Amino acid sequence: MSFWTVSDGEEIAATGEYEAPSGNFEAFPDKTDVMAFIDEIKWQEGKPEYGGGRYINYRICVTAPECYKNRKSYFKLWVDANNPNPNKPDQDKAQKQVDKDKRMLGAIAVNAGGGLLTLNQEPTDEDLARELTQKLMVFKLGKWEMTRDDGTTAEGNYVMAVSPSSKGVAEPAQQPKPAPQQSAPQTKLDGDEIPF
């Protein structure tokens, strides 16, 4: 087996282009319950061009329902009262967002065993990872849509609610469409001939 042969026996194509399989990046339908665990979580600073701000960024990995298994999604928690969400310039609304997101973080912490709630200071990245990752719970996902400046529509999800894993989840009545398979013309690397 050559170095350029992948696990399924296919020879690497020499097209000069590669696009990673995209998977299904469509937003989850509104009010979808998924069984998932947090597999990444840390404090993050927003980009200045988007208003900055400090928040907790976390990624969930879905385990059920089967039709969404292994999908991953990122979410933010604006829990830093000294640096609230720059997308909410009204200070009163920003503080309500901080309070709401602290309650959400508290619910996640309880569903992950409660250890994070015993800390008397702001959690570090290590605290967040140790206490909140790899713990199953149910996330109810809402769907948002917005119109971009160019008139196209962007969509995504946000966490509406968190529940203990004992709540369980059901397969949706309508199955999501599978991601389209992409194929590209391929040129095989063969011997000493390299087509550049």
C-alpha cells in the first residue's frame, strides 16, 4: 500500500483542489430535543470587528436521535457581567442576557454533576472542561434566521433549554435530508507522472 492510498483503498487524487466533506450544516429544526454532551468549552474573546466581548464558547456533540448522531454545534454563554454581549448595547437588556445565560450555565452544571457550582470564583477553562465535558444531557434547540446585507438568509441554532439525560429524546417524525455527496474529477497519481 502506497503512502497516498487511503483506508478504503482509493488513491489520492491530484487535482490541486480539496474540500472537506461538509456534512449537514443546515440548522436543526426549531424546538428540536437532542441528547448531547459538551466536548469543548472555554472562555473566548469576541473579534473586535464584531464588537468584542468575553463569553464562554462551547460545542455539543449529539448522540441521539440517530438522524443527528455525531453532529456538532457551537454556542455562546454571555456570563461576564463586566463585559456583556456587544450585540445588546442597551445595558439593561445586556444584564438580562448575562442573568439568563448564568441560569443556563447553572442548569448545564447541575446536569453535569454540580461540581462547577461549588466554585466560589469565576471558573477557569480547566474548571469548565473538567466539570462540564463528556456529561450527557438534553438540549432543546431553537432556530434563528436573519437577512444578511446582501439579501440572503442566514440561519442557526441557540439553546432554549437544558434537561437531565433521563428526559430522553425521540426520533423526529420527519427525517432530515441527507447531506449531498460531492464528487470531483480525479486524476490518479501513477508512478513518476505527476500532472502539474
